[in-house]
Amino acid sequence: MGNKTAVIILAAGLGKRMKSAKAKVLHEVLGKPMILYVLETAMGIAGNNLIVVVGYQAEIVRQKVSEVFEVEFAYQAEQLGTANAVSCAIPYVPENVENILILCGDVPLISHNTLQNFFEYHIETERDISVLAVNVDDPTGYGRIIMDESGNVSGITEEADATDDEKSIKTINSGIYYVRKEYLLKTINKIKADNVQKEYYLTDIISIAYNEKKSVGAVVGQCQKEIIGVNSLQDLKMAEKFVQDLAS
């Protein structure tokens, strides 16, 4: 992958469900901030082509990251959604990059092996966009992956906007994507904030691409614990146990 891939890590949020004033990505898993786990894995994918989008407690996040890694930082001044966060990072993507991996700073357990397989799928199937998905027993609160009859991803519907039928879908979006840089640059500004939250959802790029007859696919990850984000203190405890189990 090397210098043809860049990684954008979304790390600007507060994370209200953590019930803490601390920036979400700075919450620690076994004494280490979540985002450092993500960066370790990202470096194995893209070397130093790493861009971290900061917002809430931006300077503290910058300081913690810079103690360990040399990365570019993009600043999201307002919490206007994931598409807006990606837009903030785009100016920092090197010109020679062909594909962009978008990761979440609150998914600390994602492995290099999963991302390697994800990348190989994205390249071998010549996708414009690939989505990393996971099957769960209880999909409440997550965006649902909508597929057409041919197995192409036609859209991702967030919980707040989902119909009853869509809420019954158990394949959910991890928030992790591979996107051809050329297509991302052409499309990111087409996303509108016409949803309940009045935010610019990166997920909307999927339906835009599908309607433009682009190639959009999904890889269903094999490990739910690895792929799902840490959204609460309970999730944080589960993440710590998962890391401990891997080490034992």
C-alpha cells in the first residue's frame, strides 16, 4: 500500500455517551489512549501518510498524538458531521495518493490483517468505494448497510432516518471506508445536510456513488469486537478485556 494510500482518522468528537469532559479518543484502553492504537495500525497501512482530524480539545489531542507519532493535523472548527471532517482533511492528502482509507479514532481494536484484506478487496474488485461492515445481533444505534439484488451497496441509512424495514437489517456500517481519491475529491461537496441531525454524513457518499453507477461494495468483517467503536464506558471495559484476551 505504502505511499499510494493515505489514512484519514476522524478524532474530533466529544463522545457524550462516555459521560466525561475528556475528548473521546483520549479515553484509555489499558493505559493507552484509543487513538494511539488506531495510529499504530494506520502506520502499517500508509506509513507517514496520516492525517488526524481534531476538534474538541484539539490541542490536547495534538499533544498526545505528537508525543508518539509524526502526523498531519486537520482542524474541524464545528461538529458538522463526518463528511465535513473528511473535507477538512483533504488538503493534507499527498498528491501521489490514489486511495484513501478513512478510520475512526474510537475503533482502537481494528487490526492490520483486517485492513489489509479490506484493501485487497477494494483493489481487486476495482471499487470506487468500499465499506467495512459487520453483522450484529442488535443493530440499534448503527447505520444499516442497504444492498441491491446484485449485492452492490446502494446506501447506508442512519438509525434516526431508518424505516422500520431498514431497522431490521443486522449488517451495520463500521464507519471505515476505502475510497478512490479522485472520486472522493469530486463527490465530497455533493453531500447535503438534509437529515434529522442537520449534519453532513459521509455515509451519503454511498448513495451518491450508487446513483452515479459507480462501483460500491462491502466487506463483512469477521470479528465484531474488533470493528465496532467504543461509545460508552461499558464498551471501554469490553475493549480492555478483548486486548487482554489477545495478549494471553
